[in-house]
Amino acid sequence: MFISRKSLSRSVHDEHQEQPELVETRGGNLCTSVTVWRKSLIVTCKGFTVIDSNGNLVYRVDTYVGGRPMELVLMDGSGKPILTMRRSTNLRLVGTWLIYGGEVGEFCTSEKPVFYLKKSINILNANSNVLAYVYRRSSDKRYAYVIEGSYSHRSCKVLDETKRVVAEIRPKDALKRGISFGLEVFVLIVQAGFDPGYAMGLVLLLDQMFS
């Protein structure tokens, strides 16, 4: 089951918010492709800058806290929060991030996460290719999505319960005009029907877990 743009529109996206443009692939499928730059536009911050195929700023993250932050906020191009992600402080949920729609107050306990992202522990998992699992509820035994690949090589896929790829991280073209992009710039491809903002949220958490 996809996390669709409509299903999260009320909690994640304002109806007037500009979405990354859908493009058609060679195979005829519609997808969203954005370029992710692992750098904040604010000099004193760490973060991410995300632009679409037309060069428009669609997402940004500006983190003022050094080290490993307890909270991350994904904003649209205008600076409006669309996702809030927090490390779990529950000992039962070690290695888990809670994902909320929109902006969540510091002391708010009434808001319920829309999803949970749990880092895979290879010792307990026969498939070492798995990076993390996404659950709808903390008590769920079956995941909604699984992330496989290697974030350190910027080569990951997000698969749903039917093993269909709904989003993918790929390296930017290795060389263009003699300039190497390295690992700081890469591409996020999101299939039609899956929310691009949510996919970018997963990228942020992978970066926290594997960088």
C-alpha cells in the first residue's frame, strides 16, 4: 500500500504547496526526480537542499544543533514544516525514529506518529542488505516498507509489502564537465503515488543512521 500524496495531504502538505513535477521515464512510468544536496543554504547550519528538474527549491533542512540531533524538521521551499522526525527515547524502541506530519510542539504528547522507522540490526537479520523498516504503529510485527541497499554508496531502494520499488536513491552522474559530484549530491526518484516529501524524510533518517 502506497503512502499517497492524498493520504498525507492534510497532515503533511498544504493543498496550495508546490509539489515536485512528475516526469515520464523511458519505460512510460511517471515519477518524481529531485536532486539532493547534502548542505544547508544557511552557512551556520548543517542540512539538506533539494531542487527539482526545473531548478526550483522544493525541500530544505536547516539544523543548528551539532552532533546527532534528537529532532529533524523537513520544510518545503518556503520554509513551512511538512514533517517532524524525532529519535525515540523509549528503551523498547532503540534505533527508532518517530515521524509526524507537519510541525510538532516540543512538549506535545497528543500527536501520534504517522510512521516509525527502525534501523535494521544485522545480527538479528539474515538479510544484511536491509537498512531499515518502516511501520505504521510501534506495535506492528509486519513492516509497511523496507529499505535496502547501501546509503554510504547512495544506492538504496524503498520497497512496499509487495516488494514494489516506490522510491530510490541513486548517485548523481559520476562526472559532468570534469566535475565529480561525489556523495554530497545525489538523486532521489519517487514513483507516482508515493509521497515525495515522505521519501525525502526517509533520506534524512538514513543519513542520521548511516553517516
